[in-house]
Amino acid sequence: QVQLVESGGGLVQAGGSLRLSCAASGRTFSSYAITWFRQVPENSREFVAAINWNSGNTYYADSAKGRFTISRASRENTVDLQMNSLKSEDTAVYYCAADYTTGGGASRWYAEYDYWGQGTQVTVSS
């Protein structure tokens, strides 16, 4: 049983940066893919970036490539999403999710994920 807590959201100007963190309690991230999704009210939940804890493999949505970096943080059981060059269209609620897997990959489909955080609001102003 994994509990996830997101932090780091807030209000930032376009072109600025923000770092989101996803911290796990109850279990370590071993044998999990950890993934960030985002959602605005009129849209379905959108894949942003993922990391497989064991393999270190990372995956990015096209919208995130070159701007966002997902990584295993120095703090134990924490995954960070460094977001640079933020745009107004990045505004959304960002969710951290975990999917148990013995493989080295990660799914981009939100329905595959077993555990979810409460979300953190990211608002990018122009």
C-alpha cells in the first residue's frame, strides 16, 4: 500500500521554473513506475512524464520534452519533476501516480495506475 503526496505547485510566471516532488509513504518506490499526469477540467488526465524507479528509464510527453525533467530525488522515496520554461498551457492540476511493475518501463495510460496523490495546482501566468 503506497501513499503519495505531491508538493511544489504554485503560481509562476511564463518562462519560469517550478519543481514538483512526489513522496511515498507506506512503501518505497522499488518495483514501481512513478508518473506525473496533469488535468484541466475539460480534458482527460494527460500523461506528462514517468520514471521507472528500478531501471531509471524516463519517458516524456511531447509537450514536456526539452523542458521537464523527471528524476529520482536525493531524498529517499521521492521523485522530482523539474519544470522549466513554463507556458500558460502547462496550467493544470498535477498528479503523481504509482504503478507496480517488475519491468523497466512505465505506462502512459492513467487507468493503469494503482496509487494516486491528491494533486498539486500549477498555475502559469502570462
